[in-house]
Amino acid sequence: MRRFVQVALLVLSGVGLLRVSLFSEAYLRYVKEGMRPLLIASGVLLVLLGAAEAWSARRRPEERPAEDGGDGDGGDGGDGSGHGHGHGHGHDHAGVPRVAWLLFLPALSLLFYAPPALGSYTASREAPKAVAVVAEDGFDPLPATSPLPITLTDFTQRVQQDEGRAIEGRTVRMTGFVTPADGGGGWYLTRIMLSCCAADAQSVKVRVYGVAAPEADTWVTVTGTWHAQGALGTSSAAVALDGRTVAEVERPVNGYTDALPLGS
């Protein structure tokens, strides 16, 4: 039984990894896109290890948990008592601990159940990610397109760091998911980004005023203008938007990036 469990865990884990990384995009709920080749290689390796273990079991029957008495007289240990000093009680002390069966749960989840993507629950319980400081004179001129497609990170940098105030008066368009806000009105347009995997997720948020909030975790595209609060181009400027329109959109395949709105 112990060898069967080992083989089953290896094969199920390997097949599960291949299902989410090779035959679907579900792996993007766990890790960054660049990790896909490593997941595929790990899945193949686990399946091969399981196959090798199964082949070994077929060629070499599993040994008994303990040898009988070594004197060839029926395993009485040489004392004629008929007791094998703990070996004749019919117990298989090499069996699998019950807790080991719990290891099947993550393997089976990869095969049959993909957990929901991180969303508003995660974003509402952490501070927004600190965006990188743009070097002096590092902002390029904004295109004349209106509404201007922009990422949440770029909007934040323009609002709080661009001393040229290029974002002032511009109608912008951004895509993210809805996160409720506590107090002060409005709601957050949010993106979650990964450095490596879901365990190190960080969020970037833009507060939206003036339009009703759709249901939490709904993916939307919002158009609007900067919410004039604080000094634009400085850290006192509010990372917020006076919304004009809100339209529901499909969740991007890779939702763990701060990308431009679809079609931009």
C-alpha cells in the first residue's frame, strides 16, 4: 500500500501540473507567466518518477515489513515460544499514516478544481503597492488620444510625480476590478500584480468617485478625469478619478498584470 500511495501522489501531482500549465491558462492564478516552462518540466518529471516507481514495483515485489526469525524453524526467534518478538502479531507497521492521505487533496485540486483568482478580498486587506519613482524628466509626452488609455501604475506616477501636470484635464481610460472602499465615498479600481507567485501579490488602486460601484470583483473599464484633490505632480495629489462611464469587461487571461485596457 505504501508504494501505491507514492506512485499515485507522484502521478496525480504531475498530471495536475500539466493540466493547469500545458493544457490551460489556469496556472496564471498561481504564478507569473514566465514560470510556465518550469511548471511543465516539473509535471513531466513527476509523471516520469511515478512511472519509474510503478515499473520498479512490478519487477520487484514489495518486501515484507520484517523478516521472520532467522533460524528457519517457523519464526519463533529461536526460543521455542512461538512469538517472533513483535513480528508475529499480524500488524503492518510500515503502513501509510492516515495524515498522508491529506496529501492527495492538493493533487486532486489541480485536476478538478481551480481556486478563484485573487481579488477584492485580498486587495482590501493590504496597503497599495508603492509605485516606482520616475527619474527627473523621465515622463514622455502623452498622446493626444481621448480618452487616453493608461495603466493604474502610470496614472499614479503621473498624478504624484509629473511636475509638468500633463494629466490635468485629460480624460483617461483604465481597466481593473472593483474593490469596495471604507468611508469617504467612492470605490477602488484595482489591479493585483505578482513578483513570482500568488503568495507575494501586491495591489495598485485608483479611487473612483461620481459613478456607482458595480459588484465587488467585477472587471470594468472606467473613463474619467483626475479628481482634483491635493497638489497635482506631488505626493499630496489624490490617486483618484472623477468617473464618467463604467463598462463591464471580461477578466483578462492574465489578470495579474497592470496592463492597458483591452483594444488599446
